[in-house]
Amino acid sequence: MATIVIADDDPDAADLVAYAFEGAGHSVRTVLDGASALRLITQLQPDIAVLDQNMPRMTGSEVASAVRAHSPVLTTRILMITGRSERTMTAPVDRFLSKPVTPRQLTLVVADMLQDPAPGGTAADSPRKEHDDDVR
């Protein structure tokens, strides 16, 4: 299956997300801050990076921008999970999910992202689903 990096400063939230993906057969690594996320994403070049927006040392948006600027990891798809409305977010990510999210939503969105042949866009410019209303 896929390699997934999860970055969330809430250890319980990170564990919940990891549990959902591990149950779906994915290889998962978690970190608790943005700088560690960027370092791990650059090192592992995962299939998917799941980023919380509000993290210490770098926000999810800052991590996403740095990943997109680093050519070896341009194939990493980025899912941003945020408590803010995705319509107010400007980050170079493939998808947004608004909190709260369920494990089922996460696994369905990631499965859909893995089928997408063109990672590295921005959710605002993408014809891909941008909101969890499409996931049931």
C-alpha cells in the first residue's frame, strides 16, 4: 500500500489518523510539529502527507509550500486537515478536510487521492473533491 506521513501537534489526533491508515494497510509515520514533518517528508518521499494546519515550528501551509518547492518530493500528495474553512485557506495542497473528521472519511479521501495521477496541484485550482461532503 502507501507510505503516509502524519503531522499533528495533538498526539491523540495523530494516533487516531495513524490507526485509521494502518488498519487500511498503509505504512505510517507520525510527527508532532511542522519542522519535523518537513524533514521526514523530504527524507521518506511518502505517497501522502497529512498535515494539521496549526502546528508548532511550522504551520501546515508552510510545510506544504516547502514540500512543493523541493523537487524530489513533488509527487507527494498533501491532505490538509484544518479547523478553518477550506475556502479561507491558501495552501498548495491536493485536498482539504475540515475538522472534525472520521477515520472512514480519512481512508476514503486518501484512497481517492492515491488514484489521482496528478499530485502537486492546489486544491483551489483542482477539479478534485475539496470537501468531505462528498465522502459518506
